[in-house]
Amino acid sequence: MNSDPEMEDLDIGKLEEYFFDRFPVRFDTHSQLSLLFLLIGEKPGANVMFVDESKEELLEDFCEDFDLEYQSFESEIHMTYYITLDEQYFDLLEKVDEESKYYTQESSGKFLGYPENAIKFFTQETGERNLSQRFEEKVDEMIEKDELSEENSYLLDLALFTPELTSDGVLQAVEVGERRRELLRQLDRRHDTDFGEKILDKVFSRSKPYFRSP
């Protein structure tokens, strides 16, 4: 996706208000990064889950301030939001069946901009042994074999998807992280700000990548 127009038009003051003041106590890091990468045109859509009444107004204010389109549906205890810059991307989403309010894993993956091999892997592995644990084990194995540096493993936090658990799949996710890190640095250069660098510091200042946190 072409990020140039989106980055040029962003109101950095509003970004700082949401991402440093209003969002941190309401939404987890994954949700915040997903919304941010959507805004800079890096992914077609984002979804935010577990939105209760205390978060609903804040998220809808954000969508209004940044001209985002959204759909939401309610489960028994919370709302789930699907958000995009262009409503045409909602066409990527397909319901599990006519009566369901839930979307298929494959169509959700496309909406969120995941690589095809990651979508295929995830849909095939659903219900298998804990994927996050296997992801961590694969990354540890690659670091031990010098296939991946510990420093670069932090870039996986910017990918926001579970890759195919092969060396190629993990390295593909690292490349996504590298691209997104560079886009945030481009954002800083274009707007003469340190917003992007602050976001990166927030992600990378952990003692270990957040996908490996307990």
C-alpha cells in the first residue's frame, strides 16, 4: 500500500494526544500499533477487540478525528470493531455463514494485511498446541542458530501477526517490522517530530519482545 498521502495529511498533535495520553490506559500495545499502521497506509484494516462501554466512545472519537470507517458487532460481553481508511476494504470480509456475525479467519487476515502464507498457516493450525508458545520457541531456536539476532527479534513486535513457523516465515515477519520501523522514521522526518521514535522506544524498551512476555 502507498503510505505517502496518509503520512502527509496526519495531524501529529492529535496523534500524540491519542497515543500518549488517551490510548495507553485503554488499549493494549497491539491494538494501538494496528491503528497507527492503518493510519500511515501500511495495512488495509485494523480490528480492536474487547471494546466495552468505557472504550467505545474513545475509539469512535478517534475514527471521526482521522476520517476512518468502521463496523462493529457486539458479543455477550464486548464489542469488536473493524476499522479502515476506505470502506471498499470491508468487501474483503466474509461471514462464517449467513446467520453469523463473525468473519472467517482467512478474510479477517486479508483485511488486516497479513501475508498469504501466514493466513494459511494460522487457519490450518487453529486448535493446535499454543501458537504463541511455538512462535517463541521457533524464535529462540533461530537466535541460537544465528539465523536471527536477538536485536532483530524485537522487530517481530511490529509485524502484529503470527508468521508461518519456518525460518523463512519468521524472517518475512522481521522484514515487515523493518519496513514499519522505517515508515515511522519517515513520518518523523516529514513532520519534523519525534512521535515515531517515541512509539518505537515504547515497543523496544522492554526487557524482551512483548510477544514473548508472560
